[in-house]
Amino acid sequence: MDLRLDEKKLYYHSVVSVWEGFCHLHKELYDLTCDEYLTLLSSDVDKLEDALPLKEEIIRKISALEYERKDLIESINTSKIFTKNIFKSSDLLIVFSEIDQSSAMPALKNLNALLIDIVQKIQEQNKKNQMFLNRAMLSLREIKQGFTGKKTYSTYGADGMTRANGR
């Protein structure tokens, strides 16, 4: 019988609480990233400028939660309730898997899967936003060149960077 089971459960609930925070904040970031795309489509620069501080605030909160996660790992390692030290998030999932499986619903495993899904969606949406911005910048460059009468051809170097050749 594990004499430190109650202590492990207490740490488990703390870890679940951090993961719930990560999921909540990343969902807010995803929603804001989707709104950003719609704002880009509508060319509402003022609304876009208003969204940037909100994104920065959410990212700041995620960073603070990341420090909380690191402190929690350090506290768990200091307590020596597990035979091996925890170095990363996947280690947390492993050491708490038994408690997670024995609960009515494996909260930590489910929250981690949800977090991974949300992060992937944020990455996909950011790619869409970046593609839109790249196209917009290209269109603006072409319009500007039309006014100046100077045509510039862009080529890509081996490093993937564009190089402009004026004609």
C-alpha cells in the first residue's frame, strides 16, 4: 500500500488544475486567432490593433501558468514521492497515469489531448493568417509598383528568402 497516496492525489489535482488553465487560455487564444482572421478579411485595421493587446495578455497568462507548472514539477521532485524525477510534461502524465486511470474520468489524459488539439488548431489558424498577410503584402507591393512605374521581380534564394530584382 502506498502511504503517500493522499499526497500524490493532492499533486495530481494541482496538475489537473494547471492543465485546465492551459486549455482555457489556449481556447481563448484560438478564438482570438480566428477572430483575427475574420478581421483581416474585413480589413478592419482598428479592430486588429485592439486584438493585439488581448493576444499579448493571454500569452502572458500562459507564460505565468508555465512557470506554475515548472514550480509544481520542482515541488514534486523535492517531495520525492516518486522514484524518478520529473523533467517535462510527459513525465507528469506517466507518473500520474495510475491515479488518472483510477478516477471516474481520466481528467489529465483528456485535458492533455484537448490541449494538444487546441495548440494544433492555433498553429493551423496562424498559418492561414500568415498566408493572408503575405498575399496582402504582395498585393500592396504590386499596387505601389504600379504607381511608381518600377516593376520588381521577386525570386527565392536557397535559404527561402525573397530577393527583389528591379527592372
